[in-house]
Amino acid sequence: MRKKEKLNIVAEPKADFEKAELDLLRSAMKHSYTERFLMMTTLMKMDKMFRMAKIQIACLKRMFRNL
């Protein structure tokens, strides 16, 4: 490869996931206890909803039969 061709290659920066995670933790610590509590309860409600959700096979069979 010639020098000019090497200069035209764009190098992607490597992702620094540890720094991103620490930045998220630092920003989360700036929130008040009330905001943290409300977010946690929202996440807990969603988790409970997803755990209780179930797809009935008979309903799926009827749905695909009509296609």
C-alpha cells in the first residue's frame, strides 16, 4: 500500500464499555432518592408483568391458521 492509501483509511475508535458504565453510574448517583425509588418500582412492575405474561398455544394456532 502506498502512503496516500494508508492515510485514507479511517480507524474506528475502540469502545470503552467500562468508562461508559462508570459514567452511567455517576450520573445515576446524582438523582434523588425519590427518583431512584420511582425508577426501581417501575422496573419491578415491568419485571413482574413480563414474568406473568404467557402466550397461549391455542390462541397462536388460531391466529396462524387464519393467515
